[in-house]
Amino acid sequence: MAAYWALFCIPAFLALSRSQALRPTPGIWYGFAVVIALFIGTRYFVGGDWVTYEFIFRTISHANFGQLSEIGSDPGYTMTNWVVGKLGGNIVVVNVICAVLFTIGLWRFCRSQPYPWLAVIVAIPYAVIVVAMGYTRQGVALGLILWALACLGEGRFYRYLLLIALAATFHRTAVLLIPLGIFVDGRGRAFRFLSVALAAWGLWDAMLAEDSEHLWRTYVSDVGFVSEGAYVRTLMNFVPAMIMLIYWKSFRNTMALPGVWRVMSVAAVICMLLVPFATTAVDRVSLYLIPLQIVVFSHFPLVSGLQRNKTMIGVIVVAGYALVQFVWLNFAQHAYAWLPYRSILLGG
């Protein structure tokens, strides 16, 4: 458990440091990104689905190229496993590649926030430890979505579409994020709407159409398929969504893509209302609303009326996510699969 707390405490110290909070030193910033990628990628027998992912790797690595479409439903993840397997690698190599993709996306997104280290702190307990280390495919998809949103904030609309499409090759549900491109303010909205509609139709047809009925039954209509902890995870998005909506005028003036974050806030509120009816579907969608937590809490010190207490706001955010990590590591139903932390760099 100490390894997870070390991963949290280092950026927590930097987030509360006056010299690092707003402008991280490049060497420290990128050096810690390498630490994060290695921490995630070199894990060994860590995560609730480790055995499943190992089985997927063995199956794919022994297949011929022509069999891949019958084995894997996520072409990006399937090809990564196949290439690594054919080159003589193992599941750890696959995990390192996935961890690098996740970390690049997370770091690009956090760097675009006003308090980058505070953004990292928000991501550590759940996005890094739980998602990236437990749900490898969704972790890569989330990292690429974060990267895509950073590009969208810089006005790189087509790069946003390409990264969302790439994310969908690792987990098909990432297609759901495509429509966010419509809610960017500024000229060219009609053109963006047409581009998003074409991209959404193409990705839906290629990734989801064939299995849509199966996915609906699995995640929505099958009442026996329940996600434990869905309420807590949805609540983690609901709280920042309400903060965003209550302090909307202040947030709107301090952030890029205000329209996008307003839509995601409303989506988080709707998810909270829908949890009793479809826990698994809402739980899966909620993974892609994690960027809302990062944006809201890394902008919180700038909200009008709270600016005089920036340091105190930072302390509250750090303490809040320390509590999230403590509760998850000690009381989550499947936390045992993450404990103790093992890495091939530490002898497995």
C-alpha cells in the first residue's frame, strides 16, 4: 500500500508548493510522467482483470492475422497484443505500451489546466490506480480522450476526432464522446456539426452497430448484471458537476471549452439519476466523465469569491482525494487485487 501513497504524496507536495503549483519545472513534470507510466505498465499480477487480460494475450498471440477479427472486438488493443506476441513479448510489454498512451494523454490534459499538479492529484486515486491499472482498454481510451480534449481546447478539431477514433479502437464506448465536438464555441459550428455527424456515423457503423443489441442487453436490460460501487463512482462526477453548474459564471470565464464542460456536467447529473435503473451502463459511461473532476477541481482556486483562499482550496482538494484513495484501498470490494503492489522492476 505504501507504493500507492508514495504515488499520491509526491504530486500532493508539488501541488501545494508555491514554486511548482502554477508552473511545474519541466524536468520534474516529465520525470514524474515517466514514473507514472512505469508504475502502471510494469505492474505484475495487479488489477481485478489481470488473469483475463493474460488469457486474451495468449489467445491473440497464437492466432493468425486472418483470425484477429473473430477474436478481438477492439482492433487497437487486439493489434497491440498480436504484434507484441509475434515479436516475442509478453503481457507486461502490452501494459507498458498502454500505460505510455494513457500517461501521454493524462499529462497533455493536466498541463493545459491552471494548476497542473492539482489536476494530477485528482487523477491519481481513480483514473490512474483503478482505471489505468485495472481496466487496461478503458484506461487507454480514457487517456486518448483526455489528449483529444486538450487538442480540442487548442482549436485542433480534426486531431480531436482522430484521437477519439483511436480511443474507440481500444474500447468501443469511446465513440460516445464524439458529439462533444459540436459544443465548441466560435465560428464554423455548422461545419463541425457535419464533421461530427459523419465521424459518429462511421464509427458507430464500424464499431458498435453489429453488437448494439448484445451491448444493450448486457449493460441495460439485464437486471442481473450489476456494478458494485456505481453510486460512489457516479457521485464522484456528480459533486464537481454541481459545483460547475452552481458557480457557472465564474468557471465560464476561466476555462477553455466552457460549452463542452457544461454539457458534461449535465450528463453527470443525468447519470446520477439513472444509476438505479442501469448501474452497469451508467458506471461505464461515468468513466469518461472523469475529466470533469480534473477540470473543476484544478480551476476551483480561480472561482470568484474563493481566490483569496487559493492555498486552502488546494489543501481541501488534496485532502478530499487522499480520502478517496484511503477509502478505496481499505474498503473497496476488489481492492485486494491491487494489493500489494508488485512490479517486474521490483522483482515481481
